[in-house]
Amino acid sequence: MYQRIAVFAFSGQGMGTGERIREALEELGGDVVMRAPARLASRGWKGFSTLAKELEELFLQLDALIFVGAAGIAVRSTAPFVRDKLHDPAVLVVDELAQFVIPILSGHVGGANELARILSGKLSALPVITTATDLRDVFSVDTFAKSQGLSIVEKDEIKHLSGALLAGEPVGALTPECGFLISPHPVGEPFAHTLHLVPQDLVVGMGTRKGVPQEDLFRFLEETFQREGWSLYRIRVIASIDVKRREPGLMELSRRLGVSFLTFPKETLAAQQGNFSASAFVQDSVGVDNVCERSALCAAVAKGWLAQGSRFEDFCRLRKQAKNGMTLAVLAICRKTC
């Protein structure tokens, strides 16, 4: 669940606690990167000049950010990048003495509460959980959606379901007032307050020439999905080659959709297995014969949704599509996806 994690520390004491956190996370199989101010950078810690610039690049690519220090630092530094509870990564604070582990953002969908409980056990610290459903041990629909790989369509309906559950009222198929519907097609209103949960079962690989605006990329993606009869809510991640990691159009597109944007080096893309739509032009331009198909598979494997050695054609739902310097391919992380 927490494949990509960054630990930030701002003092020598904090870096020592950060090392303990890294050991705990790596035991869980996490890919952990360590960040500290440039003046403190040392072996295993990459230095940054400004925290804002570091977060601008990392925020959407991470599953979790852990700040060792004051909660105020985490709040102020992440504020410009926060979107909403459905799309933000988990953000936690651990004090320098590792006495408390505090989830401050994306407790349910992002998994911050669960990670806080796990870390507190590893560090012999106290988890500080403040969400009402957790405190009262009440079913949380957003946590359920996250655990089942479901995308939430109407985030405002969460409060109605949670409110009913906290009040001891029935929720689900047995009440006409509120409930949730799980379907790849977010249509139909069987309840007065219906929350649609859409399986996030599609990975989109994209390539683009330099400077293509976000609006063009979105229109290309939207038209393709409409033609196939798919909801955009089914997208779990957008992937591309690492030379595009700061391409404004792709970064803005991922923010608009509220999904992670992952990029991979050409060597990693070239190592993927399968029959790909090869292009000599792409090979000459970026050093690998296909970007969109290979990056989609690479993202699914890197996130653990597909096994190492999976072949592209076994999970492909749409081969390379091209339009005006843009390409995309769609891969499903379940063979039975419709």
C-alpha cells in the first residue's frame, strides 16, 4: 500500500529518528527516500534548497510523506499542493523524539491513519488519531473504498453515510435514504443519497511532444474513454517516461484527474515484457521504441498491481492511440475488467 514514501527531517535529532522510520518502512517493503536541508545532507539523505520546490515534484508521485519535526512545518509546506481527501497522499508528523505519530492529511483514503498505527508500533510511540469513525470504531466507507481499489465519485456524499453510521442509523441496500453503489459505470440513483464507488482498474500510459497543453491532453483522453464507454474515474495512475516528469501538460492533467503521475527511465521501460507497438521515431527520440504502452505496464508492475514479468498483451485494454503529437494506451490491472 505504501510503495513510495518520503521522510523529511530538519535537524540532526530528526534525522536520527528518520533513520528509525526508514528501517521500519523498509521492513514493510516500502521504497523510502530521505530528504533534509542541503546543509544537513549526508549519506543516504538527499539535500534540498527549498522545501516548496522539493514537494512540487514529489507530492503527486508519493503514497505518503512523513515529516519529522513540528506539525506546523508539514501543514504550511503541503498546503499549496493539497486538493482533497480523495486524492492527496498520506501526510504524517512524527516528533523528533518519536513519542507521537500524527496523521494530519488523508487519514482514510490515503491510509495515513493505518500507517500511523503501524509506525507507532514500530517506534513504541503513541498514534494520535482524530477521525470520528476511527475513534468510535464505526465502518468508514472511504476506507473501505480504498482497501478495495474503488474510486469515489461523489465525495460530498461521504458525510451523509458517515453521519448516518455515527448516529446508529442503517446504511446500505436496506434503507431508501442513503447507500453506496459499486460499479464501473457511475450511473443510477437507487438511494436518496447515493455514493458511487468506481473500481480504479485502469492504468493509462501517455506520451506527448513538448509543450502540449493540459486541455488538449484531457480532451484526447476524454474522447478516447467516451468512445470505449469507460469512466475517467476508473483511472488509477498516469505514467510516462522520465524525460516527461516535469512536462506541465501531463503534471496538470494528473492534478485535474486527481491521480498519481509516475515516470520511469528508458532502461526500465525497455525491460518490460510483451508485444508493443514499436516506433522507430520514438526510439530515435527517447531511446525506447514505445512510451505509452511500456509505461502503463511499468507503472502497474512498480505499484505491485501486476507481477514482475507480466506481459502487456495479457492486460492491454487499448493499444497505442495517437493524435496531434499525443499517444496513450490503457492497461487493466485485472484480466476480468470489462
